[in-house]
Amino acid sequence: MAGTYIPLIKRTKWVDLSNEHKKLRETVESDLKEGCNKGNIQPIMLQGAFGIGKSTTLYYLFHYGWEVLKTPTFYMPLAKIVDAVKKEAESLESGKVQNNQLSRIINSIIKEQIDKLRNSNWNDINDIDFPDFKSGDDSENPSLNQYLEDFIPVTLDSNDTKESEISKLVFSEEVIRQALESTTPPILLVDEFESKFYELKRYVESSGGGILRELFDQVVQTKPFLLVIGNGPASGYEVAKEKGTDGNNDSETAANRRLKTIQIPFPTVALLKRKFMKECANGYVNFIWWMSRCRPGHIQKLWDAIDYSIYKEYDATEFLVKDIFNEPIDESGEEVKYLKVSYFNQMNSYIRPIVGRLLLDFEPQSIKIEDSYREAMKDSAEDFFCTDELVSVVKELNPAISNDFSAYLEKCKEQGKYTSVDYIRNVGKYFSYILSACSNSDGKIAFSTACRNNKEKALATTFLIPLLELTYDFISQYEDNEDQVTRETKDFILDSIKFIESSVEEETIDDNFENLNSIFETCKIKSGNEIYMQYSLRAIREIIEQPIGSPKLKYKDMSLDKKLESSNFRQSVLLTSRSSDNTIIFVPILEDEPLKKYILRLKDYIKSQKNDLHTNASKTIRIVYLQEHEYISQLKEEVCKDGSGNLLPICKMKKLVFEDYNHYQFNFGGQIADFIDSVAKIVIVAGSCNDIVLIDDNRTYDFHTAIDVIKNREWTKQKEAIRTIEHYSRLVLEGDSCVINTISLAQKKDHESAMENLICEKRDYEDNILWDFTSLESADITDTKSKYLAMYYILENAKKPTSSYQSLLKILQEVGNFRNALYLPPIEDRINESLFFDQILNILSRETASKLMSSYDNEDYIIKHLCSFTAMMNNERSVSKLDELLTFMKDSLNDHWIASYNNDMSYGFSKGRTLIKLLYLKAYIEKIDFSLLRSQLNTRIEEKQTELVSTISNSTQHIAAITDLLYSKNYAKANPEKMPFQGYVSELQLVSRLLSNCKRIVLEDKDGVSIFAIISSIVWRISNIVSQAKVVEHQINGILISLKNKKELIEKEYQLPINTIYQDSLTSKLINLSDLKPNGQPQRYDGDWCWTQYARYLTPRSEVQNVIDAKLHPAKETSIDESDIHKFKAFLQTSLTNSTYKVRMDETLKFCKDCQAEALSYTKVYEYIKDLLKE
């Protein structure tokens, strides 16, 4: 192990950087010593930001415990404790352990460690809770004996005169064995507390307090072990509570009282100057502070590496090429180096000789302007402040900054923003830290610019914006980013940057920052003059990058670019961010071939979303690409235009937008772009190798989810990398000014603006729509197609000089009033005949309909715009039949997606909702060619008129013939209501008149679609009526034929024989004299007497009445019941075989025949007598 990797624990060094650092060390030493000497001490929480010295402090205490206190001391991340708690919790029914069991679980871990050290062969121990026990190379698995190699005594750098006890010993087997024999309580050092506390909370049940209360009580009272916790900027349990991971609302206040919290000092440059670097040159201290990014470990390292007296002699080139400047800030090998040497290549080369001096002595330097770099200074003016007279930071600059920014903060607070931000506490202190680290020993800096044209812009770009950016960096590193105040502070800073940028564009810097602008001057650069010069804040931020880490991420611990080589770009997972119905897709930077395949994948996705984009008013998609490329331009052309090269509606409405990332000009834009690019590529790779679980079929992955995955320790092992991910993810995902929110707001704004251009301004939308078609709706209007057809009639005929309105109402009165003979109820299973004429009549006969007809204006501004909009939006398939139009009105229109655009303009606005649907119906109708349909309607009317005339004529003749057969003329005249099929022909004539009226109104209104649809539906019904009338005509004719046939049979069997008998005058007289009526008149049986008697016999019978009195109403398409006709015919068949009528007819015929015989006998006698007389 020696010679390959030497962990920091083996070279532990503690430096009392300040009196505050010394006090921290001595306090913790004293407390732990007291705890080992039988005293009761609180658990200690060391609180501070990443890099501020938590781990260094814990490493020092590890040595202090073993070597000075001589007690077993163990170091473990909270994650190990969480794993042990989780394991036990999963064995319990509740899934949680009680909070009073935490101490037992932790103590069992410690005892296991002690037992292992006491009883195991140290060559076999390859897992023990010592710092850095495993090397950075996971393939190495050292034994404990190997681990103990190469330790050196701890270095304690303090101003104490006596040698410290800790510096006399080396951590070794002897030290460990000695401590294992002690009876003092062991010490547990818990690191990375903030990263896992929220998870611990999932598995611990609180009882009588927060989850840590019992643990802290037991540590104090029974001392199973002494506890020191290393935590982030805020209390870990409060962080977890804020996150609300499991809905547990237990207060941790009681636990907090049992905990001793010690803040690790923030090493400001003032602290360094007061103690650790007290004797050093002022500018050199500033330089070390900036280079170290105020991290204690780096302060010590740089102080050791950069000898002021030696470096002061270097020229600029010698200075800049020193290895120390090219070393990475973090051990993870990230790209952030101590000094961004490449930046100096951008400066004018003539000014380079002084850059090293201005760095090493990082304060205003007196420079005599020489001709060789006078112009160079002007060219690089944004990189330097230069002045004839210095400005006091405390007396002049800080008050001016405070006044200007406080004024803007107050303005924001008046708008309800950043209400928890306190200028001094949250912002001003960082301004002071930054400016103090630029000032000379008198607290002064150069505060003027050599920028020649725009002093106000220079103030913004060289001072104001970088000051805010540096402050943002510090807050991101040293404050609790989960805290509401911190989030609001960072949002305020980003808001302020935008405010400054807009002030530059609007040329209002002098008004908005009048205090700073009044002391910020333009410095004239003249050869031979002596001026003060130092780096501007803009240059500082570029030269000395903050140790956030490179935004270009790895894939786990592998090269992302290497992993991309084997990825399936044709099936790429798309990195998205969704907010409600708005989707953002980030297109990464790819080489040509992968990009070509990625574009095909993106094209598939866009095509799959096009219909939803069109039909969902609130849905938008914005494609944000990180590079310009012809493939992206081609894709935009393909998916945004139709076959004719016209822009698609979804693009006109800015619902599908391609946008260059650089368009937004984000703060920290380049770094954020690299971060987004990395995440997008990680998602592609992870999708290819199934390292992520996709939850939808679109193969998209949400940015939030992606961040949750990659910042997990199972994915990213290095703390530095996780911190980098968290930092940039906040810039992308959190706060009012974050990337996602900015793009989302642009999506919304662009879409709203496009809609306002297409329709009208949203604020005027409701006022512009004057016509309330919803007033025509009511509970008794139940049929949607009838409702919209009636409304469409108004829309079509408003302000038209036409007489069709009254004509239509007259027709509707006939077919829509159930009291009328021609009332036509809907036949709902036949779409062409399913109109509710009564509901159409109801709507059109209202006063509100009349008012709408007189007021609605198709030429109105808003109507024209809405018509254009709905015509653009109409994407229904082309139709050519009335039934398709009516089906659309029945099934689609009432809940049509077009109404969502009304909600888009004014949510829930009912007047607009109905109107936009009507206008969409208009657009739908205007795509239909009615010429053929109208021709077919006219032909149908003509045909039905002809058929109806014939049917009426024939039916009239048949009914008259039946009447003549069954009733005498006198009776028929006296009793018309009792005649066969009474009123049927009259109702047929009403139908004929209705058809004529339909023909006339169609001729009157040759263009109206609503008239056409209503009349077409009526004519369809009349067609059915005519068809049914033909059936009835056939039935009546059949009845007539049956009666005629019966009459012929009766005449043959009875009437003709009787009439023949009556031809003999003697027989006729004999019959008359033999059968007298009650009135004395002779009864005659000749002529039609038999049929007349038969008719009288028939008409009262139910079999006959059911037929001739059948309730026939053409409008109801009724006919004679076929069973009644069958019974009628059956009765006719049997009435001559078994009936009283037959008996009577037989008797009458016999009587006539008897009279004939008697007459014949008389004639024979007469002839005989006559012959006798002749003789």
C-alpha cells in the first residue's frame, strides 16, 4: 500500500487558522476528555459547509481519541448506521425500530469493531471503521496491518509554545492495543450526516419525542459511547423534517436541546490576517484566500507551496506555469484547477508582464503606465479596475452597495417576493467578504474603469454582476440549500442579475444604482501616469473558478464519452422536464452520426405528440438544443410545416417550438449547458443499458428523476461529484430564475402571445365576446345536434334580409308541435331522422334568438379572428354526407377539444366556450361541398311530390269505392265521420303541403346549411311517410278487391238468380204481394239487395271495423294491422258458409224460387184454361 496511495488520515494536520479555530479545537478536546473522565457531556455536532474542515476536524479527533485519550475511536458515515437500522426494521412488522433502540444498534456496531480488534488476526481484518481504510481503488482490499503503515505523527500548528501531546505519538498497533485495554467509553465520529438523515428517519419510530431524543439522552446518561457528528450547513434532522420524507411531523426541538452544536468557522480573509497569516503581505493573504476558495486545507497547502519571496521574483510566464496552479481543487480529479491559466491567453499580450504581480499581491498596485501596454490596458479594460484614487470599502463602497441593493430588495418585497431575505444577514456579509479580499491594508480598492464608451455598462459587467455571481457561489457552498431563506436569497441574487442586465439594455443603471454609479468613475489611461490597478471582479470570477466541480459529468465512475460509443441513439431516451402539460426536451451536443439517429428518435416522439399538441390547448413542447446543427434545422422544417410548406397550427400557436439554449442567456450559462448536456447523455446511455426504469412508452425521462438517480451514492460515489450535481441541478431545477422555470415561463408567454396575435389580448377576450349563445340553452334542450343546428341557423342568418326565418318557424310549428297531425318525433337510431324539431322550434322561437339574430355580427373583429382560428384548427376528416355532419354534431361537438382553447384564453368562460364550438362547426361545415347534396335533396323532393300525388289520388279512389260498397250515399252523406279511413287522405294532403313548403324554403335559402339540414331531415321523414302511404294504399286496395270479390260471389250465388226470377212479371208481383214491409210497401229482393244486406251485416262486425276504422296517421307512419286484414279476409271467407246472413239469403232465394214455381204453376193452369177456351 505504501507508495501508491497515502490517505489524508496518515498525514493529518490541524492548523489554528484563527482564534475561532483554536477555540473549536480546545472545546471539543476538553469535552471529550471530560467524557472519558466519567463526566456527562452532550453529543457534539460540528456544523459547516463542504470543504470548510469537518472531515479534517473528525480526522484530528480520531487521532486525539486513540492517541491522547487512549480510548477506542471509530469513524463511520451515517450510511452504515442507516444500513444496520434498516436491516433490523425490515424484520419487524411495523417496518420501523423504536427511537430508544438506536443507541443499542449503534453500540452493537462499536462492540463488534472492538471485538474484531481484540480477537482477530489483524492480517485478516480488511474492514474496520477507520477513516480511509479502503483506498480510492476499490480493487485493493488492505489488511489492518497494511493500513497501519506510513502513519506519521499528527501536526498541530498552533501558537502554543509547548509541544502538544498528540504530536509525540504515531497511530499504530501499540496505540490501538493500549486503548482497547481502557475502560473509558469509546468515541464514535459520524460523518456525512446530512446526506442520510432523511433515510434514517424512514426506519425509526419516534415515541415521546424526535427520533434522536432517546439516543442523545442515553449518550448523556449511560455513556455507551461518546458521539461527535459532522453535519452540513443546517441541522440534519431539521433538513429531513423540511423534506417531509415520511409525513412524520415529530418535533426535534427536544433533541436539539440535548445536542451541543459548534459551528466550524468560515475562514474569512480578515481571520487569516489576524492570526495564521498575520505577518504576511496583505495582497499575498488575499491571493491565498482566493486561491484556496477559503478552504482551510487548501490555505495550508498553498501557503506551503507558494513562497511569497520566491514567487515575487518570477516574471509572468514563470509565475503562470507553476504546477501548483494547474492542480485540481478536489482530489476527485475534477477540472476546476487552482488557477485558470488559459484565461490569460485572452488578454492582450502586452499587458501580460504585470499579471503575475497583480495576482501574488492581490490588492491595488501602483503601476506606471508605459506606452507598450497603454492600449493593451484599454483593450483588456473589463479585466481590471484602475484609478487615480482608491475607494474605502467600509466607508464608501459598502454603504453604496447596501443602499442600492436594499432599495431593490424592498421593491421586490412590496411585490411579495423574497420576504424572508435580510440584506445584512443573507447578502451583505458576502459582499463584505469578497471586497475585503480585494482591498489593501487600509481597506481600499480601485473602483474605476478604463472602459471608454459606457461607464454604466462597465459597472454592471465588471463589478455588479460578478459580485452577485461570486456571492451566489459562496451561498451555494456554505449555506443550507434546503433552507427557505437560502433559496429565496439565491433567487433574489439571480433576479438582481436580470435586473442589472435589463438596466443596461434600458440604460437605467445610473437611476437604479445611483449610489454606486456616482462613485464609479472612468479612468483616463495616459502614458507616464501613475495609477492603481487590480483585477476586476469579472476577471476574478473567470481566473479563480469556484470549486463546484466540472459540470461535465462522468457515467458513474466511467467516461461518459466512452459509454456513448456503444449507445443506441435510434432508441434514445429523451431528457425532459414536465410541468403540467408543458414539456421541455433538451437535445445534447452529439457528433454527426449519433445526432442523425437521435434526430430520427426525436422526430418519432414529436409525431406521436402532434395530435395531442393540436387538441390540448394547454399542452406545449419546447425543444431546447445545446448546439446549432443542420440536422436540427432540417427536423424543424419537417415537423413544423405541412406538405405545402405552411407552418402548422401548433407552431403558429408556439405550442411546438425549437429554441437555441443560448437564446436565454442564463447566468452561468456555459456551465449549465455542459451540465444539461451531460445529464442528457447519461440518460441516453442509461436507457441503452437499462440502468434506468422507464415509466412511459415514450421513452422519456424527467430531469428531476434523473438527478435523483445520478446523485445517489450508488451511482456517484464521490462527495465532490455529488455536490457538483446538487449545485448545478439547483440552477436548473430550483427557484424562480432556474433554467426550467425560465424556459417554462417563456413557453407560457410565447404561447399566450401567439394566441393573442391569433385571437385577441387575453384581458379583452371576455369583453370582446358580446353574444351569449348559452342563453339559448336550458334543461329541456337535451339533443346536442338539434341545439347546435338551431344556434348555427342564428349564426348563419344573423342580420340577413331573408324571409326564411318565418317560413322555417311555420314548418317547425307543423313538425315540432306534438299537438299537430304532422308532429315528427325523432327516430334516434337513424341519424338523418333524429333531429328534435320541437327543441329547434323551442330555441328559434325565443326572444333571445330573435335578439341574437339582430345583434350577432359575422364581420365583427373578434368573430373574424375566431373564425380564422377555428378554420386553422379544423383537422376533422373530410365528409360528404349529411349523416356524417349530424354524427359529428351529436358525438363530438358538445365536448370537443376546441373548447379547451376557450379555457386557454379565459378559463370556464361559458359564452366563449359555446361560441368557439359554433365557429368550429362553421369551419367544419365550410369544408363540405353541399352542391351535390342540395341537388339530391331537390330531386328527392320532386320525386316524393310525384309519388305523393299519385298515392293520394289512388287512395282517394280506393276509399271512395269501399265507401260506396259498404254504405249508401244518403248514409255516407249524413255520417261522414263514420266512413272508412276517415281523415287519412286529409292528413296525406297536409304532408303534400308540407313538402311543398319545404321545396319553397329550400329555393328561398339556397346557401343556408342549417335550413338544408333541417329540411333534409324533414324530407327524409316525408320519404318514409310516402313509402308507408304506398303500403297503406296497397292495403286499402287489397281490402277493396276483397270486398269486390265477395260481392261478385254473392251476386253469382244469390243476386243474379233472384234478379232472373224478378224478370218474370207474375213472379215479381207474386213476391211483392207475398212479402210486404211494415209500412205496407212490397219488399223487393232484386237489384243489389243481397250485397246491401251483406254490407249491413259486415259493417258492425269487429273484423271489419278494425280495418276500415284503423287509426291511420301518415306522420306517424302507421298502417293497417296485417293481422286485422287477415281476420277481415278470413271473415269474408266464412260469412257465406256459416252465418245468419247465409240463412237469410238461402231463405230469400228459396222464397223467390217458390214464388217462381207458384207463378209457373199458375201460368200452366192459365195456359191450360186458355187452350180449353180456344177449343
